[in-house]
Amino acid sequence: MNIGILGAENSHAKHFCETINRGNRFPGYRITHLYAADAPQVGEELARDHGLTLTDSEDAVIAACDAVVVTYRKGSLHAAPVLRALKAGKAVFNDKPFSTDVGKAAEIVAYAREHQLLVCGGSNLKGLPNIAALKPQITPGATVVITFAADPNSEYDGYWFYGIHAAELCLTLCGTDYRDVAAFRTGDTVVATVRFDQVTCVLVTTPGIQDLHISINADGKNVAHNVEMAYQSVGPAELVTMLKTGQPPRDVGFYEAATRLLTDIIKAAGL
């Protein structure tokens, strides 16, 4: 099965190529085409190192491949090619941020559902094995604190580029039905409190943080976790598994909920 990539600037393009094309880890699945107008030199290196065909348009990748990975750093560039790929009947991995617009995210979700098309993606961090292991610790009344990097001044759509990591982790651990959001900014640090019916999740982001820390205060105990960041193969493995099984790893509505949550945080913090 041929897989194409749109975008080369993001390091995730390299992760997909290394994970899928090297070592025959996934027999029958291969990255074959790349559109690299966002980083032509990087694209040439990836094509040389991994045997890819460089194309002169997004549509050429979509036409040539069975599945498409959209990995532009700016989430605002994702919706148009994602929708064109879906309308061509292709499976899609839509990298983080899935969208920077709730309406566009909803449009993608609605189309995928109506036509029973395969979509996955977003932040790879939510798919780390250690994240799933934390969920049983979050009991009614718990407070979860997620600390990670994000820069409200990023050239890649500001807070969207990295803030979506914490937002998706929040919904993965606590559920998608949050009740309300409060947030503020101090310098480049953003603190958001997301309240659910039975738990509260606090997101603390600052540019430059290297580690992912998650602490859970529940049942009279506070346990802090430094989550191992071995995320590079998570997205590629998730995509191939989805293609093999014909089943997405989670309900596609998750991505609309995550887009809405980060929109609410950005509005509440005045970013």
C-alpha cells in the first residue's frame, strides 16, 4: 500500500519515512511520494534517503497513493488537502494540530463519518503507552496536572503548534465532555483549568520545556510521572494499524473536541 506525505519541514515526515520504510517493519506498506514545497532541501534529502518520488503538487500525491499523511507545521494549512484526500476516497493521517478552526475540524469529521472513511492523527503523545497506563489512576474527584512545552508566539500559528499536545492529553485522560475552561497567560506561560463533571485537569505550558510531566492527585495521594517521550513511531504505527484493520484508533469526533478545547483555552487566555 502506497502512502504519500504532504510537507517536509516537520520532523514527523522523517519519522514516518524512517519507521515505515526502513527495516521492512510493515511489509506491504511504504512511503512512496512526497510534496515538499514547504522545505525543498529537506524534501530532496528524504527522497534520496528513503526512495521517494517528489511531486510538484499536493494533488499528485493524493492521486498516486492509497493513504495520505498531512504534516505541515501550520495546522491552518491542513483542512484543504485533508478534505481533498478524503473526497478522493483516501485514508488520512492528519498530523497535529488537526485544525486551527473548529468549523473546519467539524467538516472533516462529518465527511469522514458520512462516507465511512479512515482518519487518525493529531498529537502522537496521547498514544504513548505510559499515557494509557495513567487512566485507571484518575478517579472521581481527581485533579490532573499536565506540564509541557508550548509557545504562544510560535511562527506556526502561535499556541496551536504545541498547545494542542496538552489539550489532546487532557481529553485522552479525562474524556471529551469538558464542562468549562478558565485560562490566563503570564509572560509566555499559559495556565488553563479544564473542568469535567467528576475531575479537573490543569494544563501548564511554557516554551522550551523538554519533558512531559503529569501529576495525579486522587484518593488522598499525589503521584508525579515523568512520561518517556519515545513518540517517533507512534503516529506511523497508528496509521498502518488503521490501514490493516480498517478501524480508526479512536472516534474521529475526538479531533473536533480537541480543536474546540484549544480554541476555548486560547480565547480564555486572550492569546
